[in-house]
Amino acid sequence: MPLGQTASAGDCKPLRQVASVDLVPMPNGIRLVPVTINGSQEKLVLATAAGFSALSERAISAFGLRRQSAEHVKLLNRTGYASNDYVVVHSFDLGGIVGKDVYFMVSPNARLGANPNSPVAGVLANDVMGAYDTEMDFASNKLKYFSSDHCDGKVIYWPADVVAVVPYRTSRPGTARPDSHLRLPVTLDGRELRAIIDTGSARSTISAEIARDLFHVTAETAGTTPLGSIENNPDHKVFSYGFGHLTFEGVTVNRPQIVVLPDLVGSKDPTNRLRTGGHIQRVDDDFGPEITVGMDVLKNLHLYVASQERKLYITSTATPAASP
């Protein structure tokens, strides 16, 4: 369950910070969030595209948590695996914001935190802290939470020459069922795409189908860099390609190197049953976005997620941050 209470409509109020956490940068650019789980100090990957916060198998075993099956919730990852199980954490503390009986999914990624020397206990998505606004300042490695009860549009308190204001949605296309993804439109080399902000990925990625059909980019295209294949399957090649520019409503990142991934979401999900409609397809089909924006791009940006407005405010990190 989300921590805190959703603000009710009322008088317009100034911005009010409720928590600030120092992020821990990893060599690959991903940031870890220090938290306390059941009295133990742990670190979670900041993962805005995770959909639901999750704990690793190793952490669940260490805490002695009981797995339960979720009837209407499923967590998927990009390599095709899925998880329907969840656990309940008795106490959870993030920057002084404390919650009781907080739900975490069991991660479908068996490699997450599997190394005994790994500092990672799981991932922190937007669901647990969804009652608050979120600021992500990657240049200063700061994660801040604000009350969502404030004046609309009055959130950028740091110097910024250009501010992109992009409406986002938290439901999957074609369904009204919400999750916690930040889905928004972006423009890549003149083409508008459906994107997800993915702080849990070191690299930005694009669907192999979209790369081929819209940009005529395949593994054989000149200028691509081979990156191997998923699970050593030669039919699931992974490679990167340098595009021209990626734009968020006026804020532009030039020459992004984007990883092209095969479309495998749901491919190893045993409950990925057939559904019928205009044509026969599987439940997990079309779940993934056309492009994900990872930390290689996000490290150059300063983000503010206004949860009640359903808007993402984006500036460049070229100017230093100020105090709210």
C-alpha cells in the first residue's frame, strides 16, 4: 500500500518537502535508495519502470517473509519472465517516511541481488511512494519527496532555462487498470513514440520491431554495435545504434546511443494465456513500451513527478540545483 495519504483538493499551497534521501550511484549509472526494511538497513534500485516495488529471492529468504499469490497483479521483465507472488513487509522507512504492512512483489529477475556480495535487496518503483510528488536530481544524487497538495505548475524551484512539461499516464494502453509506470510521448529523430521512464536501466532501449519498421535499423545496419544476444539465442540479438536526438517537449538530448532489444515480454510467462478480440493475441502482448529512457539519458536531466497533476517536469542538469 502506498505510504502517506493522497492530498485532498483545497486551497492552493506552496511546495512542501517531506523527505530527502542521498542516492548511491553505481558504476553503471543506476542509483540505489537506502531504506530500512523490518529494522534492517537495505538498498533498493530506483526503478521507475518496475511497475511494482519488488524484493529479491535472497532478501525474502533472509527476512523470512511468507510468499502469497496475487490474483490480479503480475510483474513482468524484459527477458520474458513473470511473477504473481508478493510478500508483506511489516515496517518500511524511507527518509523518515514510515509505513506499516507494505506490499512488495517477488521479483521475476532471478539475478537481482543473487550475488551474496550484492548490496541490492530489491527495486523501488513508484507505487510505494505514490501518494507524494517525486523529484529526481541525478547530478546531485538526491531523491526528494514533496506533498502533492500544492499549486499546479509551481514545482520547479531550481534555475532552469527550459522546462518541458509532459503529461504522463499510469495505465497500460488499451486498459484502465493502473500501475506505476511513467508513460509519456517522446520524439526520436522526428518520430513520436510511446516511452517509459526507466531509472532502473543503465541504457535506453528500443523495441527491435520499432527500430526496424520506423527507422530501418537492424543488426546488419551500418553503425550498429553488437552486444551479444539474450540467453545466447542467436535469434535474440542485442545491439546499439546512435540516433540523432531524443526530445521531451523542448528539452533535447543529442546523439543518444540506444540499445535495440528483441520483443520478449511475456514469452516465458506460463499464465500468458490467449485472449480474443479483433485478432487472437496473448495477455502480455504489447505490454512493453516502444522505447524506454534509461540512465544514460536521464543522468543529464532533472525530473519532478507531479502525481496529482499527472505531469512530468523535465529540465537539463546544466544549471545547479537550489534549495526548495
